[in-house]
Amino acid sequence: MSFATTQKFLSVNYGVTMQQALDFVAASLESPQTIFNVCKQAAITNQMLADIISPVLPDVLPSMVAQYFASFGLDATQLDPVTPPDGGAVIAKTVNVTGAGQHTDAAQDNTSYMIGLNGEYNYTIQNFAAGDKLIFPAANLATVINESFTDGQLVVNYAFAGQMATITLVGVPDSLDSNIFGPTSFKSAFGSDALN
């Protein structure tokens, strides 16, 4: 990750400049939990946070960011990809969802889907699983529709300002499909931060 990559990530996903991100961090230094929560929800890694603050601390390393959070009892490893006990790497990636006709398979990754609103569109995700996230511009506005508890398909709608993104999840295991009927049960099935 580089300064330019982080700059592009913030701009494309959130319409935020590096200076605005730095200003947020500076204004929130007295509340590290706030910085941590925003980074976690927005899929901002320790490296990206180091890039954001590099104009004022040019020698800052991701490990220093992690130490800052640790000094307040926060687990900064939650901001970075994890390695499972078998030693195989779990790849954490971000997918920017901005329109229809895009399909992806989430089976092998912990994927954060950054859902943008650019009119009305449908987007399909195959094999959504624990560790994957649907991140919307504003939290708690998504609805979950499960028309059949046996077809392996869920629909997540996000509507705001007269626009709607429809995210269709296919390949949902029967054991989960039969137990999902709204946002709360969705989070129970896939993780508390799977729907933001």
C-alpha cells in the first residue's frame, strides 16, 4: 500500500481527501476508540492509517499505529488481514461496488464490499461467508429479504435519497439460509460487522 493507493481508496469509496482523513484523526486523538471504530468499519488498515498521518509523522510505520491502539487496549490486528492456524493466508480485499452487472466469488477471501449509490442497480455476490462485509454509505439502513429459506439466496437492499442498490447473495448454505429473516439474523449468521 502506498500514499497514492490510500488516497485513491479514500476518494473512490468515501469521497474523502487525505487531508480530510488526517484532520479527522487529529481531531479524534483524544478518542482512539472512535478512530479505531471508523477504520474498522471502513476497512482502513494500519498501513493505510500510517499513510494518512505520514504528512505530519513521515517515519510512522504500521506497527507504530498498532502500538498506539494497543496502548489504549484496542486490538489493531482487527484492522489487518489475518493468518489462520494452518499458516495459509486469508486474503483480505476490498471490492468497490458502483453499478450493475458485476459478479464476484467471495469464497476464498475476507472481502469488504464498499457499496456506493450511483442510481439504482443490482449486484450479485457468490458464496458470501463469515468474514465478508457489506459496507454501505450510512449504517443501519439496509434491509434483508429472504423469500425462500431453501434457495440459497438472500437480497439486501439499501435505499437512500431516492436511489437503491440491490445486492443479491447466491450460494448461501442451507444451514444459514433457513435462519436469516432480517438484519439481526444476517449479522448472527455472518458476523456482527457483516452488515454496516
